[in-house]
Amino acid sequence: MRDASIRAQRFETQINTIVERDLRLLVETTLPFRTLRELLVGLARQAGGPLEAAELQRTTRISLPTLRRLIPALEALFMIRLVPSEGDYTKPLLFFEDIGEQRYLRGKSVPGAAADTETNTLLPFLYHHLRVQFHYRPELQGEIFVYRDRKSTIPALGLRCGYGVLGVFPALGEDRVGEQVLTAKRFLERYRGARAWIVTPDDHDQILAPGIRWLGLGRVLGSTA
């Protein structure tokens, strides 16, 4: 699987099976494989952001009523997940359950593919790994949501359980930490007694302000394990 060509073949086989067999067992549709695959590509490009059905309709030429049947079916197949939003926006955010599938479908050489940002790389990665901790510990009665602040362009993950609320704010580089600290402060004002992590890919462990900690990605994964 470390070989790029083998990995691509594996993903393509997996996607083919989902579209041509599993999806059609849940939804009766005459749409061809190519159109359904274009839908998955469109969803992958939106991953980490809000689901924009009108944009999907424009790029795939699939009607809105059909999209409203296909998207819940893809959720039922554990391919995508719509996560509720809190804060200044309420539209749910879209994530892929398999980050590898998302990145393979999104591609880097495809025209229109977004550049790597906190939203389409680090945020889905954090969602995937942190969600597992709640999924396998039902006694926590944990809930995951997305916090979206109108003064920030970067969504954050919110983790809520009996111990309180934790906000996880992704930042791809040190130059984005300052913006996320300001957003984290507004998060702490909204959720009294909460804590916030600013997460970057490098190695950090530093208290930036009361209730706000700057952590490297490895330390976050190690602490949840």
C-alpha cells in the first residue's frame, strides 16, 4: 500500500464496489458510474467545509431531489459524515470517514482542486482520530460538533462530554496560531469552563493563555491514545 500505483488501484476498486454495488442496493438510480463518481469527487473537494448541494448539482448535473436521496445513502454506507455546527453558523460540515479515499478523490492535479488548508487536510485528520476515542468509549456519552466563528475562516472541532467541552483548533503553521488563539478566546467565552487546543503539525506543548494550550499533532494523538 506504500506504493502509489497499488494504493490508487486499491482505492479505485473500493470506490467502484461502493458505487456499483452497495449504493445501488440502498437507492434505486439510473445514474451511470461516471456521474456517481463525479459526485464523490465533488464531495471530496467540499470535505472539511459545509455541504453545498447547489454546487454539487451544478458540477454533476444531478437533480437536488436525487442528491437528497444519495447523500443519506452515502452516510449509511459510512463513506461520508455530516457533523452539526455550533457558533455563528448552523450548516453541518462534511467529512469523509476514510481520509485516504477523500484525498484520492480530491486529487492534486485535478483542475479546481483546492490547495491544502487547515480545513481540507488537518481538520478532517483530527476529526477522524478524535472521533474514534468517543466511538469506542460509549460511557463518555461524547458528542462531536464543529465550531464556526464568523471572524475566523478556519472551523474547529468541539468535543463535549461529562467532563466538559474541548475546542480543537487546527493551524498548519505557526503563522496561523495567532488567529486561532483569538478564535479560541471567543470559544471560551461562549462555552464557560471549556478548554482549547491549538494544534499544529510540528512538536509543541505550550500554554498560550488561560485555558488555551498549543500542542503538536503527535502529542494530541498520544494524549488521546
